[in-house]
Amino acid sequence: DAEITQSPRHKITETGRQVTLACHQTWNHNNMFWYRQDLGHGLRLIHYSYGVQDTNKGEVSDGYSVSRSNTEDLPLTLESAASSQTSVYFCASSESRSGGYTFGSGTRLTVV
Amino acid sequence: DQQVKQNSPSLSVQEGRISILNCDYTNSMFDYFLWYKKYPAEGPTFLISISSIKDKNEDGRFTVFLNKSAKHLSLHIVPSQPGDSAVYFCAAITNKLIFGTGTLLAVQP
């Protein structure tokens, strides 16, 4: 069965370190997204991609970067982790831009 | 600027009664609206959607209503069940999905 997986499920890192969160999907979807979930803010879009070599900034992109070298993967990198980036991160993919997003199970990141 | 708003952070309902979750939006260019359900430690899962050209969509116990003039949509769950207890996110889409802040629904047995 097709799926979308995130790794790791939990991560603790120190302030200033570079961290990469993995997202891998086997749906063969062109569209992939990264969101963060915080209390009182819901899910906020960090970065998204509509295909290989395409990346776009979302509403909270500062301090984050993504790259899309193939259809299956969209890794999210925190260049220099900050305590404000402690959050739960969700990756999603979709076949079309009009909905039908499938989400991964999330990565809980703690920056100490 | 929050384009999709859910003003009720939580809602408690008795089992068997109706649950009504509300959502307001500001961008008239949204062309689809969706509701997602989220359990703890899991990703959001799609529940139901509605096109901006419709005013109602029904799927089993779940019905979504859209009032474009008021820029308001609502999700009705009838009858509510304890397994419906979760966080519900309203979302809207143009070329990407924008989420509201979520409403925690608790269905009491």
C-alpha cells in the first residue's frame, strides 16, 4: 500500500545545531508540503513543492529550507535550530492542488 | 493574518446529540473547503470537503454547510459518538491548503 512516512518520530536537539527531518511518500504525488502544529496556531505551512526541483516558501519559512531532488522525498532542514522551532512537524502530499492531502504521522522536535 | 479562523477552541457534546463546529474565512478566492480530523500522536485525516459553488455536502453522519455571503462554514455531526472526540481543523484551498486553529471536540458518553 502507498504511504507517507516521516522520520524520526521524536527528536531532541540543541540550539544552534542543524537538523533534518525526513519525509518519504510512495503515492507518486507531485505535491508535497511541510506544516508545523502549535497550540493556538493550528497547522501553519512552512514550505511546499509542486514537483522535482520546485520549492516554495509558506507562511512561516524563516529558519527552514527544503530541497526536492526526486518525487518521493522532501526533507526539511533547520539550518540553526532555535527554541521557537520546538513543535510537531507534519509532512503531506497530494495528487492535485485542490485537496486530498495525505499526512504523515508527524515528528515531534524539541530544541533545548 | 489568519485567513481561516475557528473561534471556539473546544466544544463538549453529549453522545447522540448534534455537534456543530464553526469556521470563518476572509479570502473570497478560496475554491475548496475541507475538514480534517486529528487524533493525538497521529497526522490529520481528511473528513469531508465542499466546493465553493455548493452550499451543502453530506457524507453519512457528517454534513458541511457553506455560506459564501457570510464567509462561514460549519460541520455538523449527527449523532455524535465518543469516537468522534478529536481536534477538528477547518481548511481552505486556492493553490495550497490553509488551516484554521482547530476545535477540540469532546463527546461525553
